[in-house]
Amino acid sequence: MKPMPKIKCPTCKQVGDWFGGDHGPFCSRRCRLVDLGEWFNEEHRISEPLRPEHFSGFEDLPPGDYLDQTE
């Protein structure tokens, strides 16, 4: 199994192996809660609702957990 790549915490931008911990992709519980608060305050938002054409090209993918795995 190859090592996980180093990524930046979305909140504080520290670099580390955050998916290996309990709070991935965040480096800590604090950063995870800060991000959640930003969603609640609508500082982050989805710009438009998903439409069927957003999924075109993905109809033939077989189901499975492999879609959630990083390469």
C-alpha cells in the first residue's frame, strides 16, 4: 500500500497526512468545526442546484465503494 499524499488542511492550510487521522481532510477537530461554522454562516455555499446534465458521463459506472477511494 502506497503512503497517503500530503494535503493542505482546508481551514489552516497546514500540510500533513490528514486523511490518516480522525478528522480528515482537516488537521484537527477545531479546523473541522471552523469549516462547519462557515457553512452555517453561509460563507460557503453551493452556487446552483445539481441538474441531471451534471451527471452525464457517469451513468455507466458500476456501484461500489471504490468510487470513494483516493488513487
